[in-house]
Amino acid sequence: MRRRIIVTAGGDIEQFPLISLGYFDLCIAADSGLEQADRLGLQADVIIGDMDSVSSEALSRARERGATVEIHPKDKNASDLELALERAFAESPDEVVLVGGAGGRPDHAALTLALISVFASRGPRLTACVGGWIIETATPDRGWEGHGEAGDLVSLIPQGGNAGGVTTQGLRFPLIGEQLGWGSSRGLSNSLTGASAAVDLVAGTLLVFRPRKGTDS
């Protein structure tokens, strides 16, 4: 079983150094996510997608080092990123880390957030590094815990519907068994009061946004 898998997607150039991504067992690239992996110093083990945006040079280098290339037709019912996440979750890992996916297009960014929410409900923990931000999830069966410094920004954004029974610890604006409505900005721009914080909820899914240290917030 793969314990930890990294999925790289195309789009904005990420600035997460390899050391900050930690140990991993497998790297899966979604199409031009191969070049994202190259920029991060990763070696993708699997490249999956319709290959319409990855360079032929990067693809040739990957093949030469023995990477598996799974080519799908351009006219398909799932995005390259969704296919890559499906491939990762099929390995039954403990954790999946997604890097990239905003792509400079609002439709890609919206879809990436939706995919994070949907796949997070399937068991393995999913952490995303998108556009200089760390995005994690809180669900009824798996709350959220984070560490940092007092004043660090934390935003709690419901995804796909209302989040009910939300209770927080260690945040400047506390919630005690309350509802965060889908489309409400109430959970925006909270912050840590100390070195750690936690979020639990009874229903729904929360995306937990934090800027990576060194980025503008």
C-alpha cells in the first residue's frame, strides 16, 4: 500500500520546496503537472491525461527514466486532474498531497476546490498546495488540527453546502456548535491565538485555507 502520494497539476508555478512536501511513496502528474513536478525537483512515476498541454521534451525525459504514461482521449468526461486523483486514491494511501491546479483560470480553480472537497470525503487525508496556499479539509469523521503562530491566518469555507455544528479551538473568533452557510463569508480571515488550533463539525465539509509562510495574505 502506498502510504503517501503526491499529485502534481499544471498551472501557476508553485514555490513549495521539496523538503516542505516531505516524504512520499509515489508521484503522479496530471498532464502538464509533469513540468510542475520537474520544477519542484520531483520525478513523476506516473503521468496521466490527454497530453495536450505537456511538452514533448518533458514527456520524452519521463519515458527515458521509466515513468508510466497513461494517455486518455482529449474528448473525455473527466479532467486530467480528476483522473490523476482517481489513480492516486486507487492505491489506498494514507494521505494524498496535491500541488498546483489553479491554472490561472477561474473554472479550473473552482473545479480544483470541488475535487478537493469530494475526494476528501473518500477516506485518505487530502492536502492541497495551490497558488501559495495550503488547503486542508474538515469533515464530520475527521476534523482539522493545525499548528503555527499567533496571528496566522485561517479561513474556514464551506464547500458544497452548509457546514453544521462547527466548533473551533484556538481561533480568534470562536465558533461553538454553529452553522457556516454555503456562500457565507463568516469563516473568512480568522486567525490563530496561539501555537495550534482545531476545528470539528457535525455535518458538511469545510475547506481550511492558510497562506504558506512567506506569501502575501
